[in-house]
Amino acid sequence: VFLGVDLSYYLGHRAAHLMNLCWAGHGVHHSSEEYNLSTALRQSAFFEKFFSTAFRLYLCFLVDYETFSWLF
């Protein structure tokens, strides 16, 4: 489960850098000239959650219901 969640995060983050629609929600995370903790914690309220969920759906076939429901 840990490796599946980690892979999902990586694929979602990679897609956020490559696809324009995902970048619209992820770009604020990279908008500062100086990278510090407050910049790192800036995340989109809606887009980031919406698109990251799409990358975790394959886990419903690999783990039991209780674990899967905890992931969301």
C-alpha cells in the first residue's frame, strides 16, 4: 500500500508539471522566487485534490475496502 500511494503521488505530481490543466492548480506551488517552507506548502484547494484522486483509483483493485477508504 505504501508503494502504491507513493507511486500515485509521483504520477500525479509528474502530471501536474506536464499537463496544462493540472499545472493551473499546481503552479502556485512554484510561483515564488525563493523556495522556502511557506512556498512548499502552497497547494491548490481544489485542483490538486481532484487530480490526485484520479491517480489513486487503481488502488481500489489492489487493497481491501477499509484501507482504500482511508486513502481518500
